Amino acid sequence: MPKVGLSDLEKRRRTVLACIASKKALNGWDDKKLAVKARISVPTLCRRMDTPEDFSLKELWGMGITIYLYDGQSQLPTDDGLVMLKGGT
């Protein structure tokens, strides 16, 4: 059976979750501290982690995560802080 690639939505979910996990690890935060930063409850944080597309920008900003918007799409920066734009030079 051939391998099936990840859907675009799944790639985006994993990108957001990886960014959140990185913030947690770098700052030594647990879920409770992360929820406080996002100004949501711990159960709400757990639900959002199951469906990361439900995070609001305000919640992500509260966690210190920067999202770059262009052409109606969001793009998280790479490890070196750069954002690759499609169609740009």
C-alpha cells in the first residue's frame, strides 16, 4: 500500500503544535502556566491542542507566538526567524 502524505491541515496543525511545544520547553512552562499566558483554562488549552486551528490570535500572542499573515494564510517563522512567502523573490 503506498504511503499517503499529510494533508495541508494536518501539516498546519503540527506546525502550530511544534511552535507551542518549543515555547513550553524553552521557557520551562507546564500546561497550567501556558494556559495562564493564553488567558484560558487548562481544559480549554487541552481542547485547543486537539484542534490547534481553534486557537485565537489573542491566545497565541499571549503565549508569545508570532503569526505572520499574508494573502489570507498564516505562516509561522522558521527556526531562524524567517518567513518564506509563496511567489516572492
